[in-house]
Amino acid sequence: MGVTRVSFKGTNDQDFITDLKNKVNRYFEQNDLSKKADYRMVLKTITLLTIYFGSYGLIISGAFSWQIMLGLCIIMGIGMAGIGFSVSHDALHGAYSSNKLINKILGYSFDLLGANGYIWKITHNVVHHTYTNIHEHDEDLEVAEFIRLSPHAEYKNIHKAQHYLAFVAYSFATLFWVFIKDYRYFFKDHLGPYENKSHPVSEWITLIVTKIIYYSYMLVIPLLVLSITWWQLLIGFLAVHLTAGVILGVIFQLAHVVEGTDHPTENTEGNIENAWMIHQMETTSDFAHRNKLLCWYIGGLNYQIEHHLFPKICSIHYPDIAPIVREVAEEHDVPYHYQPTLSAAIASHYRTLKKFGKSAEVSLA
């Protein structure tokens, strides 16, 4: 198992790093708070799981018209994305609880949605969080060949239309996870910083068992208990996934592929010249802090700066530590990227897609 050559050798702004860590730790100490989940996170977890599985239960009851059932499928998709944002994400980062067993159990919520938490922890926790916005290292920049999310990626003529195509591609994100991505990564020799990666037998078993459970309750059981045809099932299934996919796909991109964020490359020795925490500040953006409903629904995803700096802190605390991070960044002249609203962040991502869809020379200018 080899390790990628990219490393962070920068020693710049160590004062910023020390000051930030001290002030964030002091916030929790002075307020006698745990860095993990509190009752608000528990209530959110119950609510989101109820939205998803409650909608499923109503659909399986067969007591409603097809119009209502289609609406419930869309609600399921909204619940699915919410669970991924706020429950699975924190649990798989080990941020939900100080108890590893609780994190593990709640992490299986990701598997019950049709994805695989083990692969996610490698591609997201390790790869994306370490090599944020670094071309050929950050897995999140590789959505599809016809989508260019880095100015350093190979340019193709189809990229001229990517500011339209990208949003369509995002909507298929969860379908890709459910049917292709997890299997492909399990069979890949090279996975992020790992070469000749072998996976524990227990993880292979978990993959197979949870996939069977998901396919069973989403595809087999509805056909057995409902008076529907295969194509009606397909419409409902697609409604769930296209809804969840576009929400997840768009929100994740608003954190890094927007105006202002950097896309650094390693030098000839394979080093990034900034310290890791400075690199996170330069490549990550927050958005819509004042949108309370959005903050509740997507957890720490609009507080990506805070999340990337402190991934082990539960997302429920990010609104409280964000002012500390921003203040310390301003004191040390470190960038703090921020879009004031969700619409502004989406518009910025759209403009960035359009820019990267021009010729390579223009995109790198």
C-alpha cells in the first residue's frame, strides 16, 4: 500500500493555526460543551429518518393515488439527501458521538440509502479532505468526463456546454453510487493514497448484504405488495434518486468549485507549498449562514470551511464557531471565502462551470 507523493510542506501562518485551534477549544471549554452531537442533532436525526422511512411506509401502504405517491417519492428524495448531509456525514466522520459504536451504527444509515460508508470514508474523509481541489487527487473533482471542475483538467469541446450538463449529471449522483461507484471502487487497485488496496472480508460482506437490503426494499417489495407495473416503479425510483442526486450534487460543489477558491498544484517535488489548514482556507467556501432552514437541513455543508478545519466536531456547532474562524482569519490575513445566499452560491458555481468550459488558456488566466 503506497502513499501519494503529494504532501503539505508549508510553514506559513503557524500563528493563525495555533490561534484558531486555541480559540475554538476555548469556546467549548468556557461554555462547558461537548464537541459532539446534542439534543438538537438527535431530534434532527429522528426527523430526517422519519421523513424518509415514513414516506416509504405511506407509499407501501398503497392507500394513495399515483399523484400523491409520486409526491411521496420526491419527499423521500429530500429525506434521503438530508440523512446523507446531517446524519451519515457526521457519523462517518466520527463527529456525531464520542462513542465509536454509535458512530458506526448511525454510519450504516448511509448503507441503508444504497451507498457504502466504507468507500465513502476513503474517498471523502481521506482523499477529498486531504487533497481538496488538487487535480488528479481530489475524487470530488471527477464527476464525469464531460464535466470539468478544475482548470487543470484536460479540456474537451463538450465542456463548452457543461454549465448546463453539470446539473443534469449531478441528478444521477445517487444512482451512480447505488449501482456503479461502490462496486467500481471495491475492485480498483489504486484508491486515493492507497495502491494495491485490499479490503477486509467484513467490508465485502457489508457491501453485499446492505446492497441486497436496499434493492429489496426499494425494488422488490414494492412490486410484490403494490398493484403497479415495472415502469411505474421505475418512475418512482427515479423520482427519489433524481431529487436526492441533484440536491446532493449541487450542494457539495458549492463548497469548492465557486469563484474565489483556489485549485493549487503540487510542485516538481510533489509538495503543496501551503500548510494544510491554509490550503483548506484557500480552497473552501461557506454560504448562506443566515438561512436557518438550510443550515438545519444540510448540516455542515454550508459551513465547509469549519467542517474541513474541524471534521471531528459535530456540524450542529458550526454556526457557533464560524464567527471565531472568520475573525481569526481576518486577524491573520487569511482568506475566508463566503457567498451570502444559496442562490448566490449556485450562481457562482454556474459562472465557474462556464469559465472552466471555455478554452484551457482562458480558464487558467
